[in-house]
Amino acid sequence: MKYYSTKNRQQAFSFKEAVMQGLAADGGLFMPEYFPSQTKLVSNISQYSFAELSLEIIKPFIGMEISFNDLHRIINEAISFPALISRLAKNLFVLELHHGPTLAFKDFGARFMAKTMGFFTASENKSLNILVATSGDTGSAVANGFYDTTGINVYILYPSGKVSFIQEQQLTTLDKNITAIEIDGTFDDCQRLVKQAFLDKELNIKMNLSSANSINISRLLPQSFYYFEAYKQLKNMQEEFVFSVPSGNLGNLTAGIFAKRMGLPVKNFIAATNSNDVFTQYLLNGDFLPRKSTQTYSNAMDVGDPSNLVRIDKLYNYELNEMREEIYSFSFNDADTISSMKEVYEKFNYIIDPHGAVGYLAYKSFTGLDNSEKQTGIILETAHPAKFQDVVEKALNIKIDVPQRLAECLTKNKSTIKLSAEYKSLKEFLWSRNY
Ligand SMILES: *Cc1c(COP(=O)(O)O)cnc(C)c1O
């Protein structure tokens, strides 16, 4: 498999180049040249465990670049926890993606990426520096995936005061090769700083830099695995599948479209957004108007300039009408999110997190457009409700249990480097660290 940059179809890159560069030198995002057909896997899917089907799906994307045995090991280490379907109603399900170490779906992509980069770095003698911007969940998933990996240093940039207490504890209490950088600014500032660092030739000569945001193709590919896994658990429903995807940078949605292109029978995707509805507006009126993000309860979706939109545009050849046939999008504010959490709890006795709650409302809006009984709705529950304990407990007026793996980091001491949102300060800091 070869990869190309969204800004230039002519030049081909290997998987290793795409993974280690993260962002292409021309500023484009890497895309696989084609999508291998997995229709055979789909017809025999019950015979595969989650890790086995993941291995089948990933194999053609890697080709000979990682031996089968190494790839097998990487998959087993990365995809080491389940993606579980839970039933809300007759035709409505939740796909729980939060059974990993940091309790959000980003563990799938981040762990695969970390193991893959660790594999490629092991054969070289210079260390690798990962820069990652996070609006909350990315950072902890990435930090956790890379924790204690020899030869890799991780710098996590997050917007000061704009992530939850729990998220901050998850980000800032790891030691060893992980450094948390607290930026006096927004998530978009963090993302801009990271992009600027990658385009900074001088810095790149001094440091071996790579990215770990959802722009990295090795984070995206494994996110298609659980769409297949959901289908496996529901396939005797024999209906049309609709996935509702709580969306921010649109990585999760892009991975779903990848799965469909590989032959997974999906009728529609719904991009559920909060008040940061740039993508919803884009589908509606064709204008892409990035703007500053605003803070909401579903803060991992607080994105004003979704980075994976360029990939989605490519996937549909910039044909907005084709995109509209497959993807619907609806947006909801914080008040809606609270009522949604309440409704899901009262109607189905299920505790949903603020991101999943937006996904639930979007699915409801969608079925309002096409209320066919033949449709199976699957809401991606992207984070564990305990990660948003305050909001969830207040909305539902209950106490929720915090899983052990989360409780552990809550009592540790926070350790961060504080920087302004000016690129100069980030550069100076990284420069001083790179001895
Ligand atoms: C990152 C994240 C999202 C948004 O996913 P994208 O791939 O950026 O669209 C949604 N929910 C949670 C809990 C997240 O961590």
C-alpha cells in the first residue's frame, strides 16, 4: 500500500513514511491510495475475534513493511480491550468504546500508533519527539500508549483551564518520557502551535519530530476496526446500519467511511456536533467557515477547524451532494446535552456521557427524517461517563462509580510546563530540551 498527501496525488509514500512524518511536508494529510475490499471478512465475520478481524483489516495497509509476526504482536498489544454493544431499545444500540486504559475511544488509535512508532524507532539510533495537541482525550490516550517507550519523548499541549479535572490529572501525572505543556489559549491555539512546529525547518533539523494527533494515519486506520466489530455483534439484525458519531476533528467519522469503503454495509453516518458546528454548517450550505472553538460539556468535540475535513472532501472528490447522501449532521447545545443524558437515563436506564448524549440526539433527529423500522442505529459512546463525573452526576442527580484505572491518577500530583500561545515560547522550550 502506498500513501499520498491530500495536497498532491502524484507523490507516493510508504506506510512508515506516512506514520513517522504524521503531516506531509506540503501540509497535506496522508491518505491510503485505495481501500482493500473486506467483503470476504464481512461474510465470515462471526469467526473472528476482535483482534483477529483487526489484523485482517490492517494487513493490506501495511504490506511487507512490518512482518506478520510483529504486526500480530502490535495488534494484540494495542487492541487488548473490547468494543461492546449495549442495547438501548429494539433498534437502537450503543457501541461502548471506552473500555481502554484512558476510558475513551482514542485508546484504540493511540495504542496502535504508539506500538507502530515504537517498532519503527527501535531500528534507528536517534530518539523521536512526539508533539500532540489535545482538547482533552487525545493527550491521555497518546501519553498512555507511549508511556515508558524507549527512544520516544512525548510533549502534550493542552489549553489551560479548558479540560476537566479528571482529564488534566490523566494528562499531567505521568512521568518518564511524557511532558505536559499547559498553553494559555484554546485547543485551536494548541493545534496551530503543533502545525507550526512541524513546518519549522530549523526545528525539524534539530529534532526528529512527529505528530500523534488524529491527523496521523496510524491513528485513523485502527478506528475502522470497531465499526466491523459492531457489525459482527449485530449482524443478525439484517437491517440497514446507521452510525451516529460524536464528532470534533472528524477522525472517528473518517475511519467509519474507510470501513464502508472496505465493504462494511453501512447505510448512513451521522456526524453529531455540539455548538462547534462547522461541519454541520458545511454539509448544510457548502461553506466551510472555520472559527474559534467554544467550550461545551462535550469538550473533546470543541473543535473550530476540523482537521480531517480535507480527508473527507477527498473521499467524496469534493462532491458535496454525494457526501450528503451518506453523511447527515446535526448539532446540539449544552442544554440539549443535559436533557439528552436525562432522557437516556430515564427511558433506557443507561448512563451516557455528554459526547454520546449528543450522538443520541443526532440519531433521533435523523430518524425523524426517515423513520423506517428497518434501520439499526448505533451510537458511538466515545468516552466513559466517569470522565465527566461532575456534569453527569449533576444532570442525573446520582453518584457514578469511577473505574479503578481512572481513580488511581486522581490523587497524584500534577506536573506541567506553562507556556503562552505564542509559537516563539514553544520553540524556545523544545530547543532547550533537545540536548
Ligand atoms: C476525540 C473525541 C471525540 C471527537 O472525535 P473526532 O475523531 O475528533 O471527531 C468525541 N468524543 C470523545 C470522548 C473524544 O475523546
